[in-house]
Amino acid sequence: MTANTVYEVFLALSPEEREKFIVLVKGQEEKPKYDFRKKKSKKVKFTKEDAIEYLLATVFKPKY
């Protein structure tokens, strides 16, 4: 259904039904379905030795 179709149906409604429709649409605007705020991830604390071990195990692993 397109916006034009919805608008034509809206115009065909009685004034009372138009008011009900407006209330329903405004009610939907007030309830966001998704939280679009960016969530910060927790920082991982690791030591220099941990970083070296990780690099040796993953990046500089010997190829067989």
C-alpha cells in the first residue's frame, strides 16, 4: 500500500474517524521500536605480555 492510497482512504473517513486515525499515528511516533543510541563497548584491559602472546600465537605462527 502506498502513501497516496492511505491518504485517499484518510480523506474518505468521517471527521470522527480521522481524529481516531491521527491519535493512532501519533501514538506510533511516540514508541520507538529500536534503540538507535550507540552503545559503548567495555574496554579490554591487557598487558604488553598478553599482546605479545596473542601476536605470536595468531599472527606470527609458524607455517607447516
